[in-house]
Amino acid sequence: MHRKKLSFATLCAHNNNHLKDGGLKPTVPPLHQSTSFHFDSTEDGANKCQDYDCGYAYTRDCNPTNMYLGDKIAELEEGEAAMVFASGAGAVSATLFMMTAAGDHVIADDTLYSASHNVLDTILPRYGVDVTFMDTGDVELLEKTIRDNTKLIYLETPANPTMKVVDLPRIAEVARKHGVKTVVDSTFATPYLQKPITQGIDVVIHSTTKFLGGHGDALGGVVVSKKDFIKELNLTSLQNIGAVAAPFNSWLILRGLKTLHLRMAWMCDSAMKIAAWLENHPKVDTVNYPGLAGNPYHEIAKRTMRGYGAMISFELKGGMEAGRTLMDGIELCSMAVSLGHADTLIQHPASMTHWYTSKEDRQKTGITDGLIRLAVGLEAPEDIIDDLAQALERV
């Protein structure tokens, strides 16, 4: 009997891909903590060492728990396959190293997570890869920037920490026209809000540390793409660079995925209320949140995303000193880097997450010295607003 396509919520709540595990059919995906796996014969060992489709040999190459997580995220993203990594930065680096070689050209958005920017700006050029940073939101300029040796376009949407949103379908169309691959870091959106592969993007990356894990207790990253791409990524990057996910971390992230739809729905709703409140506060100069009608990316986000996310950045009228006073006055929100936790996190990008991006590059992309980033958590939004209000009274 033909079964209808399952909803996103049902896919999150169920982990059906583990049921083939030894015929045991556990209701919770099992944790395979072993580093090595027995072979039945020398031929069996050779097959498994050379091809993970034949089975498991060594956790640096492939591990069942890590595979469960990759399969689940690929299902949520509507991609063919996925490979998990030790962190989001590991996933980004492995992907870029595999997809580029000396003499290649890469176009990267000028607003990126600092670790990603650093790989593109300082590491790849050492090996002969030319990188052009630009606003990929200007699709006409993007097309003019493509060269004969351009191999890929790399971007984030929404971008960290300015919440810039770009038109993925249009960028994908331009890239396909010129035979250029596209890579999108979709950490801020998660597959709950957007599925870049369904919009024509070739490769999707997440830091699973963030919303996908959801509890702030496990580092991880994932790459989603075509099956052949993922297999090559495993053979050329994961096995040799070694940014291997810990099976226990993958097991924790699998647990977090069960509530992804519930957490994202609550946090997105809360973020909208908090952003609207901040926008109307007399001491707040600018609020970056695509859900606000006056935001320059509102219409693109409305068209390409299911919602507007749980990330907000804003700047006070007093600049850096006002921002420092606000953050030091916070009582409920946690002053910490990262995002996607159960508790709301507040941080200062210029001195914390983007400190090794030059001030000139930060200023060009709107990451000012006074910008504050708020990662909305699961608290009641009125309590977060009350905390921000009492801190703003001190400014």
C-alpha cells in the first residue's frame, strides 16, 4: 500500500532508520561506542575497509551511530545522503578542502561565521585557491563575478551575525547556468525553516552543535548532498583529516532532533515578539531580524523560508559602551557564545565570535563594534523581554 509522505514533525519524532540494527529493533537509536568492528574473514575485512557500504571497520571511517544521525538529517533536508563531523567547522573545512584545488576560484559571501571566513581568507589561498568575498545577495553582480575557473559559491543564510538572507533559488539558477557548485551553511535556519537542496543548492552544511542538537551538550557538524559526493567526502576528507564525530555526541544530537520542530516553533515565535519589542525601544538603534516588516531581507525570507528564525542581532544608540552595559546587566539570559540552546544566549560578536576577522572586514558587512547577538531559547518570551528591559534601564 502506498503511504503518504510523512510530515516534518513525524520525521523528527521517529528514528525508523535504526530498526535494521541486528534485528533488535530498539525504540531508541543505539550508541555504538566501539572504535573497531569484527570481520568474518580477510575478504570481509578488505571489503569493509575499502567501502563503508559493505559494513563497518573503524570508527574514523564509519560508525553506525554516526550513520544513523547522517541518515536522519539527510531525510529532514530531503537530500540523498549525509556525513557527520566532529564540529561544524570540521564539516566546513572538509567540504572546502575536497571541492577546491590550486588554480581554482571561489566566491564567498562577505558575511560568514568567523571560522569559515578564516578558512576561505587565510588557509585556502596558501594552497593556490583564489577567493572573492562579495555580497551574494546582489545576484547580478554575483553572475558577473563568476570566472571560467570558479568552482563554487559559498554562503550562509541567514548569515551570522547580521541575519542577512539571500535568494537561494536565484543563486542556484545562476550557478547551474555556469556549471558552478553551491554550498550553503544553513545552521541558523535548520531544515525546519528551509531546505536548500529543494531550492537547487548542491551542498548543505550545519553545525549540529546548535539547533539540531538543541541542548548545548554535544559538538558536531554535518554535510548533506548527493550520495556520490558524500562518499567522496568520506574517502578524501573525513578519513584523512580525521574530524570524526564522537558516537556519543551523535547519539545526543539524535535525541535532540526528536524535538527540533517543537523547539524551533517556540523559539521563532518568541524571537518575533522580542524583536518587535526591541524595535520599539527608545534606546535601541537597529534590530536585525528578517521577520520585521521593515527589514531589508523580509520579503526574501518570507518567500524562501518557513519562518524567520530564533536569532536576533541589534545595536544600541550608545554603541559599544551601551552594549557592554546592557550585557553586564543581564540576569536571566546567559552571556555565552553558541546558539540553539534551551536557554537564551547573548554575546558580543566583535570581541567574541568574530574577533579574528579584521575590523575593516567586520565593518563592511555590518558587524559593528556595538552589535549584540541574541540567540533566543525556550524561556517564556515575556521573561526574556523583562530581563532585557531591566538591563536597558542601566544604559
